Amino acid sequence: MTALPPDGERRVLVVTHPGRTEAAAVASDFCARVSKAGMRVRLLDGEVLGGWADESDLVAGPNAADGCELIVVFGGDGTILRGAEFARPTGTPLLGINLGHVGFLAEAEVDNMEFTVDHVVNRTYDVEERLTIDVEVFVDGETVARDWALNEASVEKASRERMLELRIEVDARPLSMFGCDGVVCATPTGSTAYNFSAGGPIVWPQVSALLMVPISAHALFARPMVVSPESVLAIEIAPQGADQGVLWCDGRRTVELARGARIEVRRGKRPVRLARLHDAPFTDRLVRKFELPVTGWRGRAAIARGD
């Protein structure tokens, strides 16, 4: 649980999807409820919610959550990843309220606001750390860019009509080379996102690991790989290749990649902390989010009863 600031005032940073009217309405209701309970609401500058401009602190910059005990995000996974950009620098726990479709990163649903507010006000939530990845881009041995991701970093082709010629490496040892649409390097948290769409495995978030998944590779050996969290993954764009590439971090931040660029991915120095209101197993989350068919499942208790 995050410690209260020295002045004892309880603050919460609210982040919303900027283009959704529903998000603004639900977030305004949340602000009214927690404010009534004595908490101070902080909003991002430019995201004024209804009449809350005069009653809230407007903040900007990567340290917007400094002094807050919680960041509450209203939106889908994309908005929650945006909220993670404020959670990571300060170590502030992040609570997602799902307004999207799947919402794998979200912990609460919009139709259960009273339950959510009660847990926020009474601080009756657990906090778990999620592994992140740090990404560094080299050109001619010089660092040209650094970034990070909670879900994944993907190296992708810049032109639709051409393949990207890539060399992949694990722990400073060459592994393979092929033409492809790209490569996804993911965390267990991101295993249900782009990694999943690219054919990678789902990894329970309690597992510490890094994932590497080629995208549409023209090669006999182009299988998804799960490696140690202490491993270093590297991707090199062939200098003689026909195309350049682009690096995407969490689908939000991009870096153009020249021919010959080298991208190294390793375990992040700073995790992202997620607030949890429920103690349901990850298996149940998979079933609920993906609407998996479990009708007729008997279970151990039913078998013991002879049902």
C-alpha cells in the first residue's frame, strides 16, 4: 500500500479517455464520490471533467502522480497504458476502470462504481508489481533512443510492400535470421495483448519471463520463445535489407529504425504497480475476458460428490 504524503492529505489522480463522453461522465461521478469522502482529486491539464476544473488540482508532466496514493484510469487498455506512463516514475498504484472491450488490464467495471469507490476510500485493495521491459536502440554502437513498455515492444516493418530482414539474438548469442513483418518482445502482462494476436503463449502474470514472438516470419524456425527474465533479447535490422523499421512501445510511442539498427530488450528497472480489488485467479479472468466455453465443467468438488 502506498504511504500517505507528509501533509496527510489524500490525493488521487484521475485519467480518462479524452475522446469518450462516457468516460468523462463516469469519471465525474467518481470524483464527486471520493471528494465527498475527503479525498483530493487531481486531473491532468486539458482533461477537465464537467465542473471539476475549480475543485481539482490540474497537473502535467511525467510526475503528475507525485504525492498521490492512487491513479484511477477510466477507459480501455490503451488508456490504462497511458496511465502507466504516470504510474511508473512515481511508483503510484494504478487502478483501471474498464470502458473498453476486453480490458485485460482493468480491475473494475463501470457498472460497479459504489464497490470501487468504497475500496478506494477505505484503501482495501492489494497492490502487485508487474514486470516491465527497458528498450535501447543502437546505431553504429551509439545509443540513439531509450524507452520502456508494460505490455510489449515490437519491431515492425515500415513499408507494407516489403519484408523486414531481421537477426535475433538471446544473451549475446545469435539465434536466427529471417524475413518477416516484425518481432514482438512482451512481458507476461502483455502476453494477452499483441503477443497473443501474433500467436504467442499466454503467461500467467505471476511468472517472471520475457517473450519473443516473430510476426509472419518466412522461416522454418520462427516459434514463440519464453526466456529468463534476466536474459537480454536483441534484434538487428540487416544493414543490406530492403527496408527500414519502426519500434513501437506499448503501441503508444515510436522510434524510426534505420538499416543496421540494433534493439536490445531487457527486464525493466522500474515495475508498474497495479491495484487489485478482487482475488480471483488469473484463470477466471481469462474465462471472463475471452468468454471461454466452460459450461458443463464439473470440477474436483463435483467429481467427489459423484455429480
